Amino acid sequence: FMQNNGNTIIAITGNPQSTLAKNAHFHLNINVGREACPLNLAPTSSTTAMLVMGDALAIALMKMRNFKAEDYAVFHPGGSLGRRLLTRVRDVMRKDGVPCVPKPMTLGEVIIAISDARLGIAAVVENGKLIGVITDGDVRRAMAKYKENFFNIEAQEVMTRTPKTILPTERIVVAEEMMRNHKIHSIVVTDEQGHVVGIVEFFNVSVMG
């Protein structure tokens, strides 16, 4: 039936003389000399050979067709891997209550902003655009450095001026990789003009897996 309809038949068997092998256009021989079963009865080595051949064919086709992670996600959207590949930063980022502070704000006030938001980070902005970030770690280091003058120090004096940022349209797996590589727990999300639109946390991206 398949031959009559012009189909190309590729058979994978352990017996080149089998009916299937003889009627196929191409035959892949996965014959094994002996099963791993002590009685040489239960299909053990032969099933492993079948799996190996199937994996080899799949990998070869992926390379030939330039199959990418995005393609995998399209065909498997319901699984955890598919969700991680399809989910964008905008889908999990925190949009409300993001602590944005002006650069002249004192660290005493910055602490309150960070504490109220419970994000461990504050975005320092000027004219609505991100110019730096202050984290819990920055606050602790500033306390040790400035001691009794700490509460009068301005945000711009201790902020990180080249913070890691990400676009809301970026895939969540990119955010996860950035956090792992740079050993950070939060990333400020900005639009293409540099305006703060949210914050994505490591917890939000890790639960996607």
C-alpha cells in the first residue's frame, strides 16, 4: 500500500532478510550478536540499538534542517521546556511597585524604598530612564564604608552605573542565563528607550523549568 502511493520506506530491523527489510527502499541494520539477557531471550541489547539508531537519525535531521530551540517549542508548547522557550520576560516580570529612586535620594530613603518593594533592588532613574541600580549588597557595603554618614549619602554615589538590563520581549531563558552567568538575582527590565518597565527575579524564571 505504501509503495503504491509513492512513499519511500526506510526500515530499521535486526534482520536484513525479513519481509519488511526486503520491501523497504532503505534498510538500517541494527542486528546484535547476543542479547544482554543471560538467557539471550529478553530484548535488551537490541532495544538499546534501536534507541541509539533513532537518536542518531533525529540528531542528523536536526542538523540538516537547522532545527532550533524555538522550533522545538512550537511542536511541544505544553511541556515545561516548551513553556520556558516560549515565555517572554514580560509574562513573568513584576510591573507594579517597582522601586524607582532619583539619584539625589539619600540612602536612608533608598533603604525604605527597597524594603517596601521587597525586591532587594532599586532602580535609579533620571528623566524616567535607568542610570543605575542599588541592591541590598550595595547598601550593606555602603554602611560599612560610610558608617555614621551613611544616611546622608546620595544614591548616585553608591549605585552600579552599568547594570544588567533586559527587554520585556526577550525570552525568559535568556534572563535565566544572564542571572546565572553574572550571579545576580534580579534584572531591571527596560524598553528600547531605557525606561524602567519592570523587574524580573530569579525565582520567577527558575520555576518555569
